Amino acid sequence: MALDSPKLQDVLKQIHSGVMQLPEFQRNWKWDDQRIRELIATVTLNYPLGVVMALETGGEAQFRARPLAGVQVEGLPEPSALLLDGQQRLTSLYQALYLDRPVETVDDRGRELTRWYFMHVGRAIGSPADRDEAIVSVPEDYRVPSANGRGVALDLTTIANQCAAGYFPLNIIFDGKRLSRWRSAFEKADSANEDLWAEFEERVVDNIKSFLIPMIRLDATTSAVAVCSVFERVNTGGVPLTIFELLTATYAGNQAFEEANRDYYKLPDAWTDIKKGLATAHPVFGNIDLSIENGLTSSDFLQAVALVRTWELKQHRPSTAISCKRRDLLALPLQDFIDLSPRLRDAFDWVGHFLSDQCIVSFTDLPYRSQLVPLAAVRAILGEDANEPAILALIIRWYWCGVLGEMYGGSTESRFTRDVEQLVAWRDDRSGVPDTIAEASFVADRLDKLSTRNSAAYKGVIALLIKQGAHDWYYTEDPLTAATLGQYAVDIRQIFPKQAQVRLGIPLAMANSIINKTPLSERASRSMNTQPSNYLRVLAAEAGRRRSWYDDVVRTHLIDPAALHRDAFDRFYNDRKQQLLKLVQSAMGKTTLAYEEQGASPR
């Protein structure tokens, strides 16, 4: 690493020629008009601009490069430096002071503007405190409209007009010939302008021409991981970059791949193909019409790849840690990603079928997206062994312990590692169980507090109700399935609806608990607008069933129909709570704790 202080003019030349470019992961620039004028004022006063940072190219860190906004050079060369920090400042100065094109910017409300920047010669030689006021931006046609919009307040379309008004065009500051012609025209416009220009040249022009840019240069030997880490630390004012964006730039700059394939590697295209295939086959992975990152994300996929890669490395080097932390993703070689991504794509396809078997078919009903990462990694490692009955039974139990024990609600990377290692190890040594199974617990009165989809356990209990064979109360013939959930517009409905709650004085907390909810079709819900004793007769008649037969349909939701026929809410609530607890215990393969505090049920 070295500290340098090149002249602004030299840096802008490097940008213009393509010798200095941006790494692909840098986002597009656009500073607002006010900030550009303030930046120009800083330079004209020779005030400190702040350090910028660049990376020398040709080393280990191979990033695909692109020119700064505004650069238009045919046959762009390979850059010798990549700008890591200072893009906004240098792009603003490049466009405003170097290009013979107006600057594309925005106003303080974010509306698009196209502007030229001028400095009033007379005001510029006044007090430094007023320097900002000397700098103006004018529209692309060089005409500033009057306040009422009916005329032109300032016309700078010609050099004569500019000289008469005293406004110097800043974009010619480094063009010696044009600067000389403008100066000559200005001095001829008024006899007093010669002395005025001499002072302007000393206080403004010379400052700009001699302005130095403090620059930290990172050696070409700096690793890609270090470059990305440095960039994120210095890029505090921007939107944080994702791992995916950083890897996109790294993979695109892989020269070996580009030479072998006559094109650079396009990670976004590869991910889009994978995600479209998965989401089309399994809606639980998200809706690609909303965003390619809706639901299962590129980061999830990369983490699963990293888990499999580090697991395989560990088989040859036992000291290797199974991990999918940020550093592991940034260090993921392109060839390893290319080799492993088809296996992980197939593994996530298996996960989609697995979730459908658990009656989880939409992303909104997915308890934990994060739990899919180790699940896919385990399937990729185990291969077809994951379908062996004993192993699959353990995976199912592990999954439900994670959901109902709410084990994936906090920091998950360390759990990813343990789950992958322990689930895979169980194939060969079945003496114990993974930590997620051993540590998971479900307190009995948790059911009283589950009331919204914000909870993974809430979604899990609903899925288990469907999985154990719940029938709809209107379409009564067969149990609900993954296919009929959408077909029947199944949603979570209250068993004692609002009218019954008011009539029977049911406490709000109990009315909103999952104990008073169940998955039913939109059609069934239309008839459930009164107390159960009334709507059950209506639903039975609509289904063409006798009461005794219809009661069997009600029981498929783990509900005592006799309690509903009597509108006996307390009896219904306590009985169903016990049945749901048995359902949870069966899925987790362990008993629940009684209550968080000593005492009975809430009412």
C-alpha cells in the first residue's frame, strides 16, 4: 500500500483514457446538483477533498472493470488501476470540469437534470465564504428561464454572452486552447476585465490546475477478499454491497474462464436460470415476477454451495472448518461454483418436493427460509441416501424440531455448520441426534401465544394440521393437499368467529390464538359468520352430509365437534390445545414442557 498525491488533471486524464476504471461491483453514480456545486467550490478554494483509494491491477484480485460514468472511448484499454473509493467525487469533477457534454444529475427532489457548470468571475474573487454562490448550473441549452417562466433570465449560449455576463464555463478549464480563446474574448469585452481575469486566474484557475488528490494505492498483490473488505469499510456512505454483487465482479474478471470460453462468466445469468427453474416448479421458493430475489435468495444458494464445498474440503483436510460465513463466500473459486451449482440446484429441487410433502407450498407459509440452506446442503452431500427411510425420517424430525422449537430465528451460521455435519454423520453413526433435535423444546402454553404468521411455529402447526389429514369443511370428500390449498383458496380461519366471540365474551387473546384457528377454504368461510352451532348445520347441509358424518370431517382438524355444537368455547379450547400439543410432540419426537409458569390454562 502506498500514499500518492497526483494532480487532479492527471487523474481526470486517466479516467478519460480508461487507464483508471471502476470494478464492476461499484454501483452507478449520480450526485445531486447542489453537491456538485459544493464540490467544485472545494476544489477552487484548494480545500482538502478527502482521500480516494485505488487498486493496482494485474494481481490475484481479478475484477471485471467498467469506465466511470460519462467516459466514451473506443477500444477501451485494460485499466492499470481500479477506483475503490471516491467514485462520486471524481465522476462529478470529471463530468463538470473535463467533458464537453452537460452533466446528468438530479435536483434535491431526485428529478433528472442536465446541467453545465459556470463560475461568475467577479463573485469568485470575493470572500472565500461566498465561493458557493459564484458557481451556477444552467440547463443543457445554456438558457436560464426567468422566475415566471415566460422569458430568459440568463443566456449563455455564446462566448460573447458568457463574457458579457461574466460567467466562465468550467468544462474548458483543462483545455488550453479553448481557455485561451475565452480569456481573450473576456478581456476584449471590457477594459477592466484584464485585471479581473488576472485575479480570477490566481484565485481559481491556478487552484484547479494545481489541485492534488490524496490517493491510497493498494498493491496488485492484495487479495480479492481483502479488496472487498476494504471497499465495504470505505463505502460507508453508499448502499452496502451484497456478496452476490462482489462475486459477480470477481467471476466476471476471471481471465482463465474468459480465455477458455471467449466470454466472461455472468453470475447473474446463471442464478436467474437456477432461480426461475426452482420457483416455477416450487412456488415455495418465491415469485420471480416480483423479483428474482423474492423468496430464496442468491445468498441462500451461495451459502449452500459454500457448506458443501467446505464439507468436502474437510474430508481431505480435517482441520478445515465447515462454514458459510462471508469470508467463505468471497473466497469461493469460480470453478468450484461451476462444479457445485448443478448439485445444489438439484438439491433445492429435492427440498421443494420435501416441503410439499410437509404441506408447505407457498413462500408466505414457509416457516424459515434460512433452514433451507443446510437442508439443501445435506441433500447435496448425501445424494440418494437422503431418501433412505431412516435417514429421511431423521431429516423430517430435524426439520420440525427446527420449526417448532424456533431454532432458526436468530444467528444461524453456526447452526448451519453443526446441522450439516451432524445430519451427514448420522448416516454412518446413528448413536446420537443432531443438536437441533436435542436442544429443541416446545412449551405447552406457547400455543396460547401463537397468533400470527410472524411466528415460524405458527406456520408449522398449520402445516402439520394439513399434513395429518385435515379435510375442508365445504369440499369435504378428500383431505387437503398441496394442490388443493391453492385451488380452494385455503387460508387460516377462526373457528369461533368474531360474532361468536362478542356473543360469548371470549377474551381477545384466546380468540386470536392458533388454538381457535384452522386452515379452511374461502367457500367454507362464507358460511362461518355466526356461532359454530349454527354454521355447522349450514355447512353439513351444503356438503350433503348427515351430522354424524360431518362431525368426522370436523374431527380431522383435531376439534371436538360436540363442543362446537354446544358453543362451549372453554371445552373446545382446552381439548384442542391438548390435541395440538400431541401433534407437536409427534412431529418433534419428544414431549413438550407443561407451562412456562406454574398454573393452569389461560382461562
